[in-house]
Amino acid sequence: MKTVAQLMKLKPHQEVFTISPDQMVLDALKQMAEKNVGALPVVENGAVVGVVSERDYARKMILAGRSSVGTPVRAIMSAPVITVGPGENIETCMNTMTDSHLRHLPVVEDGQLVGLLSIGDLVKEAIAEQANLIQQLEQYIRGE
């Protein structure tokens, strides 16, 4: 099974978009819309302190009747943040995301954010690995 580092190299867009905890929720929403992403790691002084997602917005802003203009990201971000290192394998990440009900998992190395994995990234890789295994088994059965 591949490691996080190997999977991140396969991603077409490796840039990670972030936001400060003191920026307004409206800024986060604009950035997510511009970049076509569903979540942003929240970074303060170079460290990941949380994640803000569309789900956080829906549950902590809309349902609470709060204003996106005057509310800082810090007020709705999910924290403390669960992270993984580049050496972790995909199965471990999937288990972490499932057990913790996460859709996004920041990748941190030496205290610095180096990537962000989504559940979609992991599912896509798991499907590709299963397809490869099936192909190998079929070749083995045929004696190739």
C-alpha cells in the first residue's frame, strides 16, 4: 500500500491553500469557492491549528444564524486538528478519517504543513490498488 508521500506526488494540484484563524469566515468561503476546495487548513505562526470546511460553515454559521462578515475563522474551525505524516500508509489514513469522521486530513512534516488529503483522494487510490490486484490475480490464474 502506498504512503501519503507517494499519493501526494500523484495529485494533480499539490498546492495547499490555507487561511489564518483571524480572517473572517466570508474570506474562507470566497477562497474555497475560488480554489474549488471544500476545506482549508487554518495556519497560525506556521503551525496547523485547525481546519475550516463547508460543513463547519453549514453547522456553525447557517444553523446558528451567525454572520460570515464579522465572524473569525477561529470561531468555527474544527480543532484540535488531527494530522498525519508523509510516511503513513493509505490504510492508516482511511481508518483515521473513518474513526474521527473527517473528510480532510492535513499532512505535516517537521511541524510544517506539506499537503492536504481528502477522503476522495484516499478512496480513488484504494480503488486503483484493488483494480491492480484484481488484474494481477487474473494474470496469475491464466498463467501469464
